[in-house]
Amino acid sequence: MTINPKDYDLDELRKMARERGSGDPRPDEGDAVGPDPDVEWDPFEEAESGADDGFRARLYRELLPLAAAGDDEKPYLSTLPETHAAEFLVFEWLEFLLLHGGFRGAQNALEYYESVEWVTEDVSDDLRDYLLGIDDQSAPDADGLDVDDHLLSMVYIAKLAAMN
């Protein structure tokens, strides 16, 4: 189900987001949405959760114009653009992957993006070549990539595809 945010006020959107995140796809009207009342409230934890929701919302907003343009044919990125701006974007993206996933995690992510046809084999090979030239000493203890990291990678892919 897709919704148009313009059709709802902010409180309705927040309620739908909380219901969606609760794991129960259709909570009853009488059910309380939110934290368990017996659990002590931690404003720091709530702020972190809100930051994640805001981050993800910003990523989706960046992808919306690209989806509306109809550029949804796979692979999304068939060639790397040959401009300085694109090269800068590639290095920024790969540095992000290294910081969050380490060298092995970044390589695994590129393999994954190729397997799900976000990028072609040629693009994946080019990105791995770039990756070899980046110093990965800054992230020796990277935790690995999560869903938001892959979503951000999709934004990078979409931006690079739009440059072609």
C-alpha cells in the first residue's frame, strides 16, 4: 500500500509509522501505540529512534523523484559516469561503505548489489578497483552494514545513474 503524505496530517502519518513499526500490521483501534507503559521512559533512546526514522525518511525523499521519473529498470547503474562530480560521489560512497562495513563488508555489499542487479558486473568490477585504492585503516572494527546503509547505497546508485 502506498500513501501520499499530502493526504494526511503529520499526526496521522506518525501514527501510521508507529503502527507499521510495531510488527502488527493492523492494530486494533483501542490498542495503545508506543512503548510499554511498564517500561521506564528513556528520552535518549527515543531520540535515537526518531533520528533513524528521520534519516530513513530523508533517504526515501531523495529516491522519490528518481522513482517518479520511471528509472526503475534493472540494473539501475549500468555504467559509471565519467565526470569529476561522479568520481567524487563514487569515492564518498565507497568511503561510507568502508567506514560502516570495513573492507570485506564493502566488497560483500558490492557483490550483493550486483547479485540483486542494482549495478552491472562491469560497474561492480570498477567499484572494486576503486575500493582497492582507498585506505581502509580508518575502520578496522566496523560493525557491518545494516538496512539503512543499503538504502543509502541505493541513493548513491540513483544519483550516479541520474548523472549518465
